[in-house]
Amino acid sequence: MKRVIYRAFWDYEKEEKWLNTMAEKGWGLVRYTWCRYVFEESAKGEYIYRIELLKKRPSHPESKDYLHFLEEAGITCITTYISWVYLRKKASEGGFNLYSDAESRMEHYKRVNRIWIIFGFIEGLIGLANILLGIMNGQADYQSRLLNVGSGLAALVIAVCFAKFSLSLFRKINRLKSERMIRE
């Protein structure tokens, strides 16, 4: 039996936790596209899931080599979305961590954070441009100007959300740096 769930996540670690909760309930992920998860029934707790943002697209030779390496370790790439890969491993084969050290986890957080920074910057520019257009365009009618300012403010709110996500990752990176310095 298949089950389709529509859900949006902004934090891949929360998404990963949710996928593992679904697996514990007997639902194994088989496909993902934007906010759409397709599950099939499986044995309860059969799989452990991880999500990773690759350095390069999954079709790139380096990424293909990396995914082949994971496959040899018993880790299956279930589905990809842009540069995100959804991975799983049989729980009976033991633990499943992609990042065994602080340095590799920091690098992954930095890759994810670049996305939030870029999106936040773009949304911020769009927001400011719309607000300025609404304020400066004296030839447009009042409703058009109000629409520009309103949409600009909405874009700025989205930019602030992206900044919040980015700040959360910066904190995780700094915490890992602190832990690394304490161990050294």
C-alpha cells in the first residue's frame, strides 16, 4: 500500500527525524518531490534515513562516485531532489551516520547555509526593489503603489525567515567549532 503526504520542512534535520518516525511506524520513503513524500508499507523500524546536500548535483561524476561508495556500504539512495539525496540503510545493519566528525558536519551545515544566505539575499533585494518602486513611482495609481509596497514587505518577511534559518545554522557551526577547540 502506498501513502502520499504533503509536508514542508525548512530544517532538514527535523525532516530526517520525521522520516525516521515514519519508518518506525512502518512507512518507508520511496519518492520525494517538492513537499510531496511517497511512502510504502514496510516492517516497523526496518530502515534508518538520512538526508544530505551534496557538493555537486547527483548527476556529477564526483557525486555518482560518492553515491556508489555509499551503496557499497549498504546505504541506498532512495531519491534525489536538486542536490539533496535521501538515503536509507537497514536498521538491522547497525547505526547510520554520514558525519563521524565535527569538521564534516560543519562543512555540511555550511553548504546548507549557503542556500539560505543566497535565497535571503535575493528575497531582500526583491523586497527592497518593490518597496522603492511603490514609493518612487508617482505616475502609478495608489493601488499599484500599495501592491508594490505590500509585496515588497512580504518579500522582506521571507528574507527575515531565511536569515533566521541561516542564524540557526551559524549557531550550530559555532557550537561545533567550540567543541572542537575544547578537544584540542
